Amino acid sequence: MVLLTASYPFGVRTETFLENEIPILAKRFDRVLILPSHRKPGRRDLPEGVELVEMRWLDGWDRPTRLRALTQGAATDVFGSVLGAPRDWMAYARGFRAYADVLGQNVLKAHELSSFITARGLSDALFYDYWFENSTLALAILRASGEIPVAVARTHRFDLYDEEWPAGRVPFRPFKVKGLDRIYPVSNFGREYLVRRVPRAADRIQVQRLGVGRYPMPAPVKREVPLVVSCGTFLPRKRFHLVPEVLERYGRPVRWVHFGDGPDAARVRAATERLPNRVSWELRGDVPNPEVIRFYQDQPVDAFLSLSVSEGLPVSMMEAISFGIPLIGMQVHGIPEIVSGQTGICLPLDATPAQAALALSEALTHGRFDRATVREFFLGNYEASRNYTKFADDLIALWSARRSPALRPA
């Protein structure tokens, strides 16, 4: 398997969800080669049988080189797929420079991958992009030319939903979908969204959920002050700056712990300074994922709070329910699939902080949610070993059926 990532295993906090998937893939495939697109400070250890390959594209290409790539035949084919979808023309005109840059980089990636495949004897490998907007266009180019037998991609949020792109379209989706043997949204909502846009590919769009590890649940404790946790990058769309207002409106003593940092940190910290004394809080910043897991193991958390208005299907929520923690989230994208009546409370997107405070009060009411029931939901839907073994089985079956270069996606 050749696995293309955004930066993993570079970095400390990026793509941490891959840490649960890769060990299972390593057991099921003879070799797993990881080809990240970007280099970040730090590097995580990899399981035996998994190799990091540092491609030349990690250093990037200058703009003249990317522009010259647009004159190649592969670029013409990709542009042709856009011309075949008139409703997309305006979006590509608005964002022409950005789309041209994506195309140029992927044509160059396809060329580099072609040489790499020959040099490493990978003409029979399965190629898997973790993101639908990463190196997927390069894979679709190679799949269309018959240079690789199988190409698949997961799709999550920014790489799936048009509204996440400034010009209003995920880059070159028709060409990528046509060139992939299978696309794996991580939620049912994501699958329905993609099928509506590319109905001819419905049989190749299959939900494969992510998952997290199973750990022992902490023993219950009786405490006077409930413990509420949130987790994620401080970004405007995640609205962590509203959490202090929700806690203030909750009206009773509460302890809040947040894991994560990011560009919106100053705004969040300013909001916390206005909290009354009855609310204690800790912003623990970016910490390695095992530290978050240890916290859940050591301290029975009473509720997990998310006010984000744009999500795929967060791994942070999967981790919370793996410890039986009830959730509060917003009705957006795949969130209602994990924040169900069994696991928590889903708020409408126009919910106010006062309404969120009422939901928090309900979630913290003794007996409202049964931790064992929440945990049971996790085991049936988001447990890593179960989900990733199923995913690996599907990949192997697909690879076995598609090994002949003559076979093409319909």
C-alpha cells in the first residue's frame, strides 16, 4: 500500500487519527509506504513494516514550474472535466489562480509518482489518499493512464463540502471521482452529499467510519462540581470563544478543561477572563493525544462540549464516547450520527449560548445519560479495531478485483 497523507508522520498533533488506523493496515499489507505532502516539525514513530518516504515534492515547486505543468496533456484532460460541468464554470473563474495552482502541483506529483512507481516496483500496489484533496488528483491522473491498478481516497470535511472552499467548489471533483476506484466518506451525511453531486459514482461511494482505541473506563466518582471537557484547534468555525459564555449561563459551579490551541487563542483567553469565580478553567494547549487519553482514564468527565459549526465527524467525539462521556454538539454534517439521543444532545445551528447552557444542564443531570450505554454505542460504531479491520478487508477485496490494468472505474 502507498498511503498519501497531508503531513503524517511529521508533526505532533496533525492527523493523530491515523495513529489508530496504520497499525491495522501494517498487519494486513506486506508493506505500507507513507508519502506526506508537507513537512512539519517533529516526527512520530511508525510501526514495523511502515516506511516514511520523503518525496521531492516536500520542498515544493516554484510558480514558473507549476505554470509549465499546466501545458501538459494531463492538465488539459483535467480542465476538460471542468468544461463538461457548466454549473462549475463561475466558481473556477473566480478562483482560477488557486485551482490552477492545485492542478499544476498535482500534474507534477503525478510525474514524480510515476518515476517512483517504476523505481520501487509498485505497479501492482494499492494507492490510498487519506484526503480527497491532497494528492488525489495525481492518483486519478495515473489511474486514468493505467499506471496504477487501484486508487482510493477517504473524504472528511474541507475536502468534501463545497462551502469549505472560497470559490465554492472542491477542486476538480468530477475528474477525481471518475479516476478513483472507491471514495470513502467518513459519515452517512458525507456519502449522501457526494452522491447528490456525482450520482453516476454512487456504487463507488461507500461509508467507512474512523475509529479510536478501546480503553478501560474510570471508576465513577461523586463530585460536587461537574467536569466539562472540550477538545480541538482554536479556529473561528469551532467557536470555542463561546464556551465561557455557555458556562457562565449554566449558572452553577463547573470545571472546564480544554485541550488544543490555535489562531483564535487570544479571543478564547479574553473570553475566559470574564468568567465568574464559580467557573474554574484550564486551557492545556496542544498536547500529545496520549495525554488526552490519560486524562479521560484518570478523571471521569461529565460532559464533552462542542459548538463547532463545521465538522466532518470528529475523532475527539469518538474518544469522548469511548469513555462513556455524553456529548453536546451542533446539527451539522456528520455530527448527528454520533450525537444521538443515546449519546448526547444535538443543538440546531442557530442555538444561542443560553440554549447551549440549558443543554449542558440537562446533560449534567444525574441519570440523564447512562455511561455504559454511551460506551456501548461507541463499541458498535467507532471502535478502531472493528472499523479499520473492516476497511482493510474492503481494500484488499477491491485490490484483488482491480489488479488487471485493463480494468477501469466506470
